[in-house]
Amino acid sequence: MEYPPDTLPAVPPGEVTCGIDWASDDHAVCVADMAGKVVQRFIAEHTGKGLAGLVRQLRRAGAGEVAIERPGGTVAETLPEAGFTVVVISRTS
């Protein structure tokens, strides 16, 4: 689901959110609930099979949105195609 820039729902879809630390070979993933409790942590390989597994695990964990560091690339394309709300958190300084 896409939202206009600077407009996100007050509560993430599914009341679960996820952050991905993006790297070239694999990605560290942390899923947390609304209270900030970690629901799941895992590593997803940067391969077609790894990204498919990432999507499956996020769905099983109930994640509705995902925060990532960069707006481009395979991960950033895969997640919205799979129905996740993607929030890009970029470093400006």
C-alpha cells in the first residue's frame, strides 16, 4: 500500500513493524510489535530465494510495514510488490 509523502497511518498495518539493515550480501531484519517488543530477528540473503523467504517470514510475523535505508534496488522493489508499506529512512547528515 502506498501513502502520500509524509503521511503514514498512526498504527502500522497489522500493528507490527519491521526494520531492515541493508547490506550487499545479506540483510539483518528485526520485527517488533507496537510496544517495541522484538517479535522476530533473522538474516535474509540478498538472492531471489532469500528475498522470497524474507517476504514469507514478514507475513508470518504479521508485519505490515517495513523501514529500509535506501529507496532503490531489489529489496525496495520486492517489498511493495509483495504488499508491504515501505518507509525509507535516509540519513541526511
